Amino acid sequence: MDLKKTLLTHAMKLAQNPKVMEIATHPKVMEVAMKAMAARGQVTTAVHGATSSVARGLNLATRDEVKELRRTIRKLEDQLAAEREGTGGKS
């Protein structure tokens, strides 16, 4: 059994335990869990901003810029194909 299945099995067993359910539904525990999730989002945003800043400083394209360029190229290729079809395929 791989690690993911093992962890999932143990988590399901814990979730069925009444004491674990009582602790998990405690307002303070839920508050801490929500803060942890929010902190993860804040860290992700900060890291994304820092990497974008470093990429700009090194004159590199970011992942978002590459994604946008690919979209633009795809759109232009579609337009070019449509124009070629409209002119009977003559260049």
C-alpha cells in the first residue's frame, strides 16, 4: 500500500473517533485551522510576488507572462488560419 492510501486510511479511522470529532469541532481548533489556511494563502501570494520581482530584476519572463504569450500566439494563429481559409488558402 502506498503512503497516500495509508494516510487516508488512518485519517478516516481518526475521523470516526468521537473524541477526535469533539476536538475538531471545537471553536478554537476551527479558528486555528482557518488561520492556518489563510496564512498559507498569504505565504503563497508573498512568494509569487517575490519571484515576480526577482524575474523582472533578472529580465526573465514569469509563468503568467509566458501563459499570456501562449494565449496571444494561439489567438493569432487562429486568426491567420481563418484569413487563409477566407482567401482560399493563397498566401
